[in-house]
Amino acid sequence: MKGERVAVRGIVTFSAALNLISMRGNVFLLMLGLACIVTTSPAQGNLNHLRGQTSPYLKQAVSQPVDWYPWGPEAFRRARELDRPILLDVGAVWCSWCSLMDRDTYTNVTTADYINQHFVSIKVDFDLAPELVAQLQRAQALLNLPAGLPLISFITPEGKLYFGAGYLPAERKAGKPSFREAAEEAQSRYADKTKIEEESFQLEVARKP
């Protein structure tokens, strides 16, 4: 009887070892699957066009889910191809409102998806583009639009600045409109080409930042 008990224990122990190995294998596969999901998630900003930029402000935005472009002909060419307005964001690493908007608005996946579906987006470093920034601020001031930082401009593919704003949260708060509300207004105005011709400022889009 004692020998039989030992044999039974041996079988139970071997069976438990097999179960443990199987469980470990399943855990490994689960972790591998999760790693793949995280790696390929659009929220990681893998489709962003800011890779290789040296600007500290632009480098901070590489991992954002918004499909940012640097200022240049490629972004305007893409906007013409898609017939979409351009969302232009100007900010700086030392600007607390710019940092807040980056964290609150541009890392919001729902907001980023909306931006990517309706706009071609450009990000500009205030400190590295003084002439361009001066041109944008002058344009927004002439159109009675906010001209501080962050500076948000909506521009046609031909370079006409027709709408703009300052800090825009992901959700309406403290009386401030949400980014979505401002963006929908920009889309509505973009559809009215006659009004854009009457109320816009032609930028020198070929100017280097």
C-alpha cells in the first residue's frame, strides 16, 4: 500500500508539472499578444512625420497620435491631394499652455483620430521660426483672432489663413470651447470658399521656418 501511494503521488506530481508548464506557456503567449497590441497601437504615434526633427518642441510630439508634419511643401501637397484644411500648431517647450494642450488635447486618442480624418496637421517650434511666427501672428491679429501661444491656425492648401484660436482643451471647460467645437467651425468655414476669399490672409507658404 505504501508503494502504491508513492506511485500515485508521482503521477499527481508529474501531472501538476505538466499543468504548470502549460499555464506558463499560456501566460507567455498572452504577454506576447499584449506587447504586439501596444507596439502597433496608433496611440503610440508610430505614423507621425516628425521623426528626425531636431527641435525640442517637435521631438516631444513624435509619440503623439496626431499625424504631425513639420512645416514644408510635403504637408501642403498632401492637403491639396486630400482637399483638406491644414491645422497648424505653434508652441514652445517653455510655454505651459502649449504643454497642457499637448497633454490634454493632442494625446487624446478620440481627438487625434478626428484630426487625422479631417485635417493635415503641421507643428512649428516658436523659437526656431521667428519670421513664420511673426507672419502668422500678424495674420491672426488682422482677422481678430487670438495671436498668443499656443497659436492655432487653420489654413487652406493654398496658404490662406482663415480661422484660428489659442488654447483649446479636449473637452469644453471653464467657458472655453473644446478643440472639436473649434475644428468643426474651421471645417464649416473651409466649405465656404467665397467667404475665405473675403476674410483670409495669404501666407508666404514657401518661406522656410
